Amino acid sequence: MNKPILNIVIPCYNEEEVLPITSKLFLDKIYELIKIGYIDDKSRVLFVNDGSKDKTWDIIKQLSKEDEHYQGICQSRNRGHQNAVLAGMMYSIDKCDMIISIDCDGQDDINAMNEMIEEYQNGCEIVYGVRSKRDTDTVFKRATAQGFYKFLKWMGVETVYNHADYRLVSNRVLKEFKNFKEVNIFLRGMFPLVGFKSTSVFYERNERIAGDSHYPLSKMLALAIDGITSLSIKPIRLITSLGMFVSIISFIGVIWTLIVHFIGNGVAGWASMTSIICFLGGVQLISVGILGEYIGKIYMEVKARPRYIISETTEEDK
Ligand code: UDP
Ligand code: MG
């Protein structure tokens, strides 16, 4: 039987400090997997340069000259982690039998790949890498991440708990995934929607090998909002429920005010009046904000701009 071809898809943004170290680890892994007969020699380590401003792309080009198992594609500008992974996956369609997406900073344990491929051999089309421990994350990151997964679930977005973007996907699933045309992408919430047989493999997350995270709180929040609003309309429904609730309370308030007025029991307090006005103002602003978030998303989707643009590949140099 033919051995499957694997592409390891690795998004890279300003990773000149990390790449010289981790690229070797990825290559060693490819050779090990070839040697133990898990994958074909045509398998590749595919770096996706996400518009880096440092020497990342030069390093990738150099690597591709040193060993044919290294390959690189370059995005025309920085588009963010999710789009970089998407570019690598779409580029890999029909060039391999499966891809494994993984960050380039050494945080995800590459040894979990063996088990992922074993699950693929068992017939799984998607294998999710799940962090068994989050010891290396700060208390803040752990708490926000946990809250985020719970919130997603409550919002009706199906995700695999503690799974980020370390996953194996078969070519068959990639081809189906190509039909998910949305511009606002949140991969970990979209893959469960594709279906097919899937499973999880557990690993321990390490410290970043070098450099700093490119996911500050602001980007994490943006990803969280994208994740919720691209995959769930529950917030809009909540606005309706909240609106009804506030209306009922206000109605009771009006009746109460009338009773007080007709009993003639003095002046109604301005404090209660002000707080009601402020409360309603707040609710309205939040609601308009949520609606705005969705309208913005619709606007982006209607424009249907490309989600990635590949400007160069290392294959052209060969
Ligand atoms: N990354 C990317 N584009 C970006 C930001 C990050 O391709 O705009 C890559 C980055 O090089 C790394 C992965 O996405 O391989 C995860 O980023 P990072 O390690 O900074 O995030 P964290 O692990 O802290 O969440
Ligand atoms: Mg990282």
C-alpha cells in the first residue's frame, strides 16, 4: 500500500529567532516518520510566511535550498494566524494526503504527530491536538481561555475543549472545507462543522522556544469576538430577550409611578429616574454594538475579498 504524503503547515510571523531552531526539529520529525514507514518521502515541511517584517522569508528560502523536504509560501502581507494556516492548507490540497497544522514556536509537542498519524491510519479524517496541561501559560491566559471555551459552548459554537490549531486534517476534509467560503474564519470552530470521523490526541504545551507571543490581549479578544459572531447568532437572540425583559421591568415601573402619582405621595425621586435612563441607555448601546458587529461581518462577507494572497513560493526558485 502507498504511504500517505504529509504536509506540516506552519504559519510564521516575525519568527527569525525561532525558525533556525524549530525548523530542524520539524525536519527531524519528517525524517523519523519516513523512516518508521508512516509517511512517504514526498512529505514536506511547509512554512507560510505571514508578511513578516524581519528575515523570516529569507530564512525559509535558504532552508528550502538546503533540503528538498522544506518548502515555503509567502503571503503578500500580514493577514493573521488563521488566514496563514488557511493559505497553507489550501495550497496543500491534492498535493498531499493529509496536513498537520502547528505553530512554529515549539510550544506544541511535535511528538504528538506520531499518534495523530496512527489515528489517521485508523480511519480518522480530523485529529485534534488537545493540551492536557496549561502549566506553561500564565494564570491570566489560563483563566481567560477556560472562560472563553465555556462561553463558546454556551453560545452554541461547537469546539474541542483546549484545542487550538494543532490538528491533522485529511485531504478529503480539506476539499470539503474549501466550500466554507466565509471571510471571517475561526478554524477551530469551523472544522467540527465539516463532520467526518474525528478524534483527539493529548499533549503537553511547552514554553515558546524564543521570541515573544504575537497574541496580545487585544488580538485574543478580536479572535474571541470573531469566533462567537462568525459562528453563532445567539447574541442577537439575547438582545431580543434582554429587550423584552427590560420592557417588562419598565412597564412595571410605569404602573408603579402612576400609582405613586395618583396616591399623591409627593415627588418621584430623580435618582431612580436617572438610574433607569442610564440602564436603558447602556442596554441600548451594547445592543447596537452587537448588531454593529454582525452588520460589519455581513459587510465583509458581501465584499468577499480573498482570504489570502500568495505572492511567492520557494518552488519557483527551483
Ligand atoms: N502568527 C502568524 N501571523 C500573525 C501572528 C502569529 O502567522 O499575525 C503565527 C506565529 O508565527 C506562530 C503562531 O501563529 O507560529 C502562533 O502565534 P504565537 O505563538 O505568537 O501565539 P500564542 O502561542 O502566544 O497564542
Ligand atoms: Mg505560541
